[in-house]
Amino acid sequence: MTTPEHDPHSASNILRRFTGYIWLYIEPTKPGGKTRTTLGWWSNRVGVLSYALTPFTVLLASRESILTMLTGIPYQHFNFLHRWCGRIIFAQAALHTIGWTVVEAYYYGPAPDVYYLFLTNMYAVFGCVATFLITFLTIFSMKRVIRWTGYEFFKITHSIGAILYIGACWGHWDKLWCWMVASLVLIAIDQSARLFKTCYLHFGGKKGSIGFRRGMADVQIIGEGDDVIVRLDFDFEQEAWEPGQHFYLCFPSLSIWQSHPFTVSSMPDPSSKVQHHTYLLRARKGQTVHLAALAGQTDVPVIMTGPYGPGWPQHTTDNVLAVAGGTGVTFTLPIVIQSLRQLIVPQATVDFVWVIRRAQDLLWLNAEFVELKQMLASNPGLRINIFVTREDTPHIPFCCNRPGKQAQQNADPEKGPNTNISSTSSQTETSNRATLQELLAIDQERFHVELLGSHHPTMPMVVTSFMERASKRGGFIQIVGSGPESMGSDLRTAISTVEEKDGLDFYWDSRE
Amino acid sequence: MAMDLPEGGYLVPHWGYADEPLPCESDEGTCRYLNGVYVMHDLSMKYSFIMWGVLLGIAVVWVTLRGWRMGGPSQRVGGVIDTVCNSLERAKRRWLLKDAPLPYFFGRTTRLQVAILAIMLGYLLIFS
């Protein structure tokens, strides 16, 4: 059927029959008439496939992901495929448009009258609009362009553009509405589930009090120079999440159009009605910089959606290696503490590795870190390795904010982080110094601080050292990590060469 | 295709396309061309359903295996399916966990992601 004159038994013909491949075939022009080609057939094939791909692409983008529910794979991992499916649809749309343009403007005579007439069809107009929209979506979701337009612009235009694109596709070829309805339904499910999750958290609460409750965060800046982070603290009445999970935080006083995922670094307490949230954000660009400008305020409203992501530990704790770089510690620290609390066999090998730029970074989470350090005594399998990559001697910050009162907490880490900030800078400096010295003190076996000056620890070394001890003991191995993506690459490469007998699970909490 | 139905003619429905008026009363070339449009469209629909069939099939197998492995009694551990799954996981870790080539093109991602993309692209290229 595809082309008339060919040997039906030739290899290329058999392949063509199987795949329905369409060769470009041109029938000679008849005077005044249309030149018939197979280009239109092929353009339609590409168009139909792009329609079928649309709901799948939407599915890959959802946060309340049906795919995650079914497969257990975290929703972030589908983002790569979502982006590429979008690009494939763009390519298909472009080829379909070019194909029909060539057919109508070149092969169908008399040109250009036939083409102009064709363009007056409603479906042709919708087709052009859809092609324009998918081009817009593709260009404005490129990383470089987002850097230029800003995240907020991307977020608003990407969802509105996608809905308009789906609508335009429906208008273009309404006989294939099934794919477009499916796509719109999937978007609706995702969005309403997000809204429901937000409302579930923020409405209600205490008996008798109805209405929207917001979290009121206490904002601090910790660190100085090239190493500044924003720490958020607030209490909120809600059910406990699981260690390692994250929330999407929206700061309505900055913008209601943005929300970003942050892993909670404080420990959830299933026995309590009120949970304490602690977040660490690196003040780099965009909203985090505006947030840093609010430092010192104790009532910055926060709206949360979540929790998202798998909870940990996922297996009966045997051996755990947790590797964190910088603020990635918000993911690993609660997992390690929880694993140690649930430990059945106290000899289990648990390595907590934290790569930080400067020694002062230990002040970020000092109460939780003190708790972890104290666990060394009761857990002979626990090791803590701190690698400082930009200092050869610990430097105590002079300026800045002020985990002031936290110095006093060290005496009583049970209380959890204190959110009250009030101390003069000289007091702060003294208490910072004292706290940091206490945190750095090598007063326990299996606690190491290495000041590397200007290089990074090698991941194969970290993994090998852990594997030696873990395999000697045997049992399931759980490796978790979070931090810069380059560190994730190194860690993945190191783990790919590991030999184990009793099973190994690896999870990298990607921040991109 | 907006032509009046000839006497004794009938419409053949095609999913996702306009109904096909038969018998064709134009000249032979036009009829052959129009017939081709319908045949190729039906084939396109078939390929898109096969694509979804494969996707749903993978989902069903995945969910079944996952439920089976999570919910089963402990004697399932060490069984044939369990062993196969474990060695697949080892193979994945060994070969597909590393960074994919061409980071400036794909970004920093695993070989697994790029391999899945390649399979999808392969399907779409062959069938279009």
C-alpha cells in the first residue's frame, strides 16, 4: 500500500510492511491538478504519535504522581523524561507542520492560492497556534532561558502554555480528543491533589478553630562571606512526616506564585500534635536572597504542601551510609538519627559523612548534631566523618546572625532548637566560638574532622571504607546521599563498582 | 473530502479521522491516494495504542512484581523471581548508575535515564 512498485519480498519491503514506514513517493504532476505525495500521510503519522505522547508527558510532570504511586519511583526522577518527551513532541509538531506546509504550498497547485485557502480552515489556524505554543513551551523551558526570564515566569507560563497547547490541539484535530481529554484530566488531578494537600495541612487544626493557619517562620542567617545560609524554624500543628521527606514551601509575603521543595532537617515526633520544622536554604539567587533579607524576623508566613518523597529508613536498619554535601545534610541527618533510634542490633555499621565548606557550617544544625554526637557512645557501629573543604584551620565567624541562644541548648538537646534570637554580637561571637569548639572537639572515638584545605574527599574512599566494615558484619546495605550534583555523580560511580552479598539500596535526593 | 455521498454509497467510520465515503467515485489515482490516507491513519492509531499498551504492560508487570515482593511471606526471598529481580538490580547498578555521556547535551543524569529515552526514541523513529 505504501508504494506501489516494489518486490514485496525484498527485505526493505518486509521491514516497511511491519513498521508501516512511508517512503516519500511523488506521483507526476497532472496539468492544473494536485501532485500526490506520501508526505501528507507521513506528516499525519507523526502528528498522531505526538498526540498519543501528550498524556504520557503530562503524567511524567505531575507532582502528585500516579506513576510514583504505582512504581514507587520518586516523582523527581521522571523529570528528565518529561523534558525530553516535550522536546520530542516539539520535533513532531514541527515536522508535521513543515510536512503539510510543503504539501499545501508546493505540491498542491495552483500555488499559492491553494495554500491561502487551506489556511482559512479553522483546523489549520488551530494547528499553527498549537505549533507556536509548543515552540514557546520548548524554548522557555530551557535552563538558560529560565535563568534569564526567572523561575516565576517559567512556572506561570509553562502551566498556562501547556493547557492552551492542549486546547489548541483539541481544536486542530477534534477527532483525536481522547488524548487531549486524558491530558487535561491528568493536569486537573495533579493540581487539585496539590490544593487538597495544602488545604488539609492549613485548615482546621485545633478543635473549634476553623480557618486558614499559616506557619510563622523565624528567619536567621548563619555564616559569612561565600558561605551563607538561611535557616527557617517554626512549629506547626500537624501529623508527623517521615525522616527524609520534603515539603514545598511558599512564602506569600514574597510571592504566592513560587514554591520550592525543601527537606525538613528536624526530627518528626509521631507522639506530638505539634511538629517543629527546620529548613536550611543556601542564599544563592532568586527567592532565597529575598528571604535572607528578612533575617531577624520571627513571623514570616509560610504555606506548605506535602510531605513528598519516600520516608526513611525503608528497611529494617542494618547498615547505613549517609553522605551529605552542604545543606544536603537536611536529608541525611534525620535518616541517620531515625535509623539509630530504630536499631535492633547496636553493632550495625552506620557512617555519617558530611562535606562542608567551613567548620562554621556545623553551627547550622547544632542541636541535632549534638544529639548525633552523643549517640556515638551507645552505638559502637556509628562513625561520624566531617570533611571541611575550604579551610585548613577552623575559622570562627565574627559577624552575622547568631545562633546565639543555641549555645545554651547544648546542655539540653532534648528541647529541640530554640527559635528565640536575642543576643548582642559580642556575646554571639563568644557563644559561637564556644559552641563550635564543642562541636569540633574530638572527644569521642569514631568522630573525625578533616580539614582538607582546598580539595574534596574522594567518594570511592568513603564508600570503600564503609563497605569494608559493613561486609565484615553482613546484612542489608542502605546508602543515601544529598548535596551538589557533582558529588552525586562521584558517589554513583563509586557505588557502581561495589560488590555485596546481602542486597544494597542507593538513593540520591536530587536537588535539581 | 467534503463530498456528497453517491447513491448506494456508505460511510466507513475511522477512529480519529473523518468517515470514509465508499465506494470512491473519483479517478483511480485520487481513490488510491485517499484509500492510502485512511489505511495509514488506521495504522498510526494502531501504533499509538501499541505504545500505550507497552507502557501500561510495563506498569502492570512492575506493580505486580512490586506488590509480590513487598507483600509476600519470607520464603519468597531466594525464589526464582526474587533472584532475577536482584540480579537485574545489580546489573542496573553496575552498568546504568554511572553518569551518561554528553553531559552538555543531556545534563548530569544517569545512563539509565538516557537508555530509557533511547528506547522511546527508537520506537518513535521506527514507527514514524
